[in-house]
Amino acid sequence: MAVSESGSPESTAGSAQALLLAADGIEKSFGRGWWPGRPRTPVLRGAELVLRPGEVVGLAGENGSGKSTLMKILVGDLRADAGSVRRPRRLGYCPQQPVVYDRLTCDEHFELFGRAYRMSPEVAHRSRGHLYAALGFERYAGTRADRLSGGTLAKLNLGLALLADPEVLLLDEPYAGFDWDTYLRFWEIVAQRRQAGRSVLIISHFVADEQRFDRIVDLREGRTVPR
Ligand SMILES: Nc1ncnc2c1ncn2[C@@H]1O[C@H](COP(=O)(O)OP(=O)(O)OP(=O)(O)O)[C@@H](O)[C@H]1O
Ligand SMILES: [Mg+2]
């Protein structure tokens, strides 16, 4: 039942290639109701996943199959019932529901997150500029989050995950609200990250462009199955 966590997957002894993230034997069930001895529904039954440098991996599965649950466990937002997760020092996470502060502008979000990531103001400012340009939403820099359209909010959500140039980027349904142009820009960013040796995990309930991924893993009945 123990869940072990450590911050240094690269140190995995004997692995032929460095692993940026490694999850093994992940189990999770949710209780139905609040009373003692309530029935529990298993969602994950031994899921596993590794991410290597320069890999773009897709995690697919039908609605309710447990993709977001696994993602939350990978980032440390949710505790697994069993299994182990080893993750890198710097990990970017784009949750399915953007977590933003309604009254803060895009610029203010970037400032806040830059400080949280302990970036210098200059580096954070430069990174923010690149992200506005790459995703095309600079004109909303001074707009409050509660006044952004759904697609622009998704850009902010993605931008915040990318700000500190994380070794691993975990994205939960990142392009659901994107228009076609933004979708293509998104894949350019992903391609640049692959080239830079970063790795990206993209969750989607359907995979439209299979050729854009290095490999795809299906989540079926709580287990991960390579496609
Ligand atoms: N906090 C919770 N308490 C109880 N049940 C939960 C909780 N979170 C998720 N579940 C259940 O776990 C199952 C998997 O949910 P999850 O959100 O991980 O699915 P998903 O694959 O991300 O689905 P989607 O494609 O709709 O985003 C669902 O049956 C859901 O109702
Ligand atoms: Mg989900």
C-alpha cells in the first residue's frame, strides 16, 4: 500500500536511458458515500508510465477512464492508494480545469507564477514575452482572467505551465478549446520541446493526429496499455 515518492528519477539504477518521470503500480479507488465501510470504486489498477527526454507521449482513454486521476497523481496533487511516482525537480502541469485567479490579469498571473518558480524578474519577463508571441495572446496581457474567452484562458493555463521551461510538461486536454491556428501553434511548441530534450505528456479522450506523438498509451480498465 505504500506510495513512495522521490525527486530524482534520473538516478534509476540500471535504466538504459534516463527517465524524467517514472510511475509504477499506481492504484486508486474512490469511495461512494461518506459512511464507514462504504463501497469503493477502483479507477486505477496498476497503471504505469515513464517519460524519457525528448519524448512526446499521448495518454488516451474514454471519458471517466481515469486519465485526470492519473495525471493528478503524477503531479502530486492526489495521493495514490499504492504505487510509486518519481518526478523531476521541475514539472509543468496544465490541469483540465484551469486554476486561475479571477481578478488577476494575464501579466499578473505570470508575475505571480514567476515568483513561485523563483525565476528572476528578467528571465520571467522574457519567457512571458515568448509565450505571448508563441500562443498569440499578447493583446490580453492586461485583461482579468474572468473576462477571458475559454480559448484564451486555455492559453494562459498552458503558458503558466510552460513559464519555467520544465523538464516535463503534463497537459490534461490542452487543446480542447483551441482554434485551428492555435492548435498548430501548440504543436510547434511541443516540437520545440522535443528538440530541446524536454518531455511532454498529453492527455486526450481522443487522439486526432497520432503521427504527432512518439508513442501513445491507452488507459483501459485502470491499466495502461501501449498502443
Ligand atoms: N474526487 C473524486 N471522488 C469520487 N470519484 C471521483 C473523483 N475524481 C474522479 N472520480 C471518478 O473517477 C473516474 C475517473 O475520473 P477522471 O476524471 O480521472 O476521468 P477522465 O478519464 O479524466 O475523464 P474525462 O475524459 O471526462 O476527462 C470517474 O468515474 C469519476 O467519476
Ligand atoms: Mg479528465
